[in-house]
Amino acid sequence: MRLKSRLTPYPILNDQSDDYIGSSFSVDFDVVTQFAEVYGKLGFKLCNDEIQRLIDDRSAEFVAHIECPMTCFRTTATSFDSEVEFKFDASQVTNRIEIRTFIILTKDVANFTSSHFHPDYQGNVFDLKAHQIIAIGTAMDYRVQKDERDLDNLPSIIRITKLTDKKKGTMSVNTDNDSHISIGLSDDVFELYAQLGKNVFKATAFSLVLLPALVIVLQRMYLNRTDDSITSMHWYQVIESILEKNGKTIEDINIETDSLLALCQSIFADPITRSLKELGSCSERME
């Protein structure tokens, strides 16, 4: 969302004009790419008593507009507090997003004035309408660190095969091979997985099989993190590298809390939500 300089019928607080004197609106950005998601935390810093009162009265709010021009992805995050957070799947954007910040009215405001108006506006009052922009804050263009891995297959280190030993039940996870992890499925489950993975239930099949398998794998990695015979395996080093690139380590895992499950969901870009949305979409089409 690129802003163009233009005349407005009322003063707007921003660093490109002198509509206000002795006032400011800036933003601190903390935006990172972790696994397949973009996280953002913005801190708003407003120096203007009259506009702050509008926010305190819920007549105006802080707004962050996030957009990817190449994919037409758009989302907003709003808050009456001085901080706001957002999160979205990195697959929805290309390598660059534009973040623009505003203060926008949530309701009509009559007779607005400010002691910090430029002398040209002193003594004037303005009747403002809901959804009008009254302040423009700091802008940021963020380069998304795209992970080019195919997260539906977790590239070359995972093999989905048929179980040869029926005593192992429906699914088993074998981490004895140096080069890859083998996820074994019983004959009927393997056929269903292959079939569902080719149609509208791709995310659901993925979540049901790979998510619990990765929980087991990460648990084994944590328990064997000091065993050189395990840590030297290729699949171990690949997953360890993925974690480190996203600011995580094996030591961050606590098998007694839900951190293990949370980490798995981050690696696979929240597959539970994606699978439930997939099922919900299919259910709506069947109604």
C-alpha cells in the first residue's frame, strides 16, 4: 500500500507534513520469519494528547496494514493499545511485504481540534468521519526469508512406506537409517494416505501422518542429543539445521510441556488449522 502525497481537507499527523507542530507518531518493528510463518510485533509511539484521547475513548485505533504487491495478499492488525501482533503463512506472499501504519477513526468525531495544529489551522475545528486516517506512522518494507522446502513432503529426509511388520500396528517411525526417516503405514492406511493426498484432503492427510511422526522424531532427538552416533546422522543434522535457521535448538524442547507439539506445528506451518479449514471447506461444499 503505497501512500501518495496529497492535500487533505483536515490535518493529518505524519512526518511528511507540518500539519501538526511538536507531535509525532512512530513505530518500532520486530518482524521475523520462523519456519513457514511471518511473525510481527509492532510498538506504537504517539506524542499528541488529543489523538491519544481519541484512542483512549475507542474513537480511534492503531492500524497496521500488511500487503504483498505481487500476490495481492492483504491483512490488517488493529489495537487500542500501544502494541499489536500479527502472524500469517509465508506461502501467501513472495519475498517482500509492505507494512504501513496508521491511526484511523472508528466512529464519527465532531469538532475535533488540537493545540498542536500548525498556525494555519489554529482556531479551526473539524467534523471527521469514521474510517478516516488521522495519523500516518513509520513504514517498513520487510524481506521475507522464504524457506524453499516443500513442507508437504519435508524434502529428502522422510520416506513414507508400507509396513512389512504387521505387529507394529497402523504406523511406525524408524530413525535407524542414517540418510532418512522412514514412516511406515499399514497397507490399508498407506493406500488411503496416497489417495487422500492427491485430492482435496491433502492437508488433512499430511497432518494426520507427518505431525505425530515428527513429534516422535523430535522427542528422540532431544533424548539422544548427547549421543554422537545419533547426532551424526544425516536426517538429524538436517532437522537441527532447520531449527537453527529459525532461531531454535534441540535444547528448546521440553518433553514435559507442550513445547514439543508447538515446535512441530511451527515447522509445518500449523497443519492442524490448515486441515480443519480444509475439512470445513469440504463440508460447506457438501451442504
